[in-house]
Amino acid sequence: MLSTRSRLSSREDPLVQDLPKAPGTKQARWTHLLGESMPEFSATTQQPETRSSSPSRLNELEERVKSLEDFVDRLTSQLGI
């Protein structure tokens, strides 16, 4: 038994089109062919931006966390909670 997507893509005038798999994904991708213009897609997906875990960046984050903790402590004492 064919899946609905297979039936829609194997018609004389297909309604859907399978897309190439994106790197690092398991799921099959597809797009509809409805309407006047073809949907645009990128064969590759953008990789998430990786941030450096350099010591200076870690120090900056630790300082920000400490500052936020101090702020929360001051608020808590001011509110009496």
C-alpha cells in the first residue's frame, strides 16, 4: 500500500516533490507543488553557529552569571522573600 505522499508524488501532475535529505537529519523532506510558483529550498541546511568556548568567553559568562545572582539576591532581600 502506497503512502499518501507517494501517491501525491506519482500522479501525472504531481502535487508534492521529495527533497534531498538535509545533512545530519533522518527525516525525509518534501515540498508541495501547489500554486503558481515553485517553493524554493536549499539543498543544504545552515549549520548552527558555534561559539568559541575560549577561557575569556567562559570568564565573561561566569561574571555575567555572578552579576545576575547578586542582582537576584538584592531583589530578594528588598522584597523580603
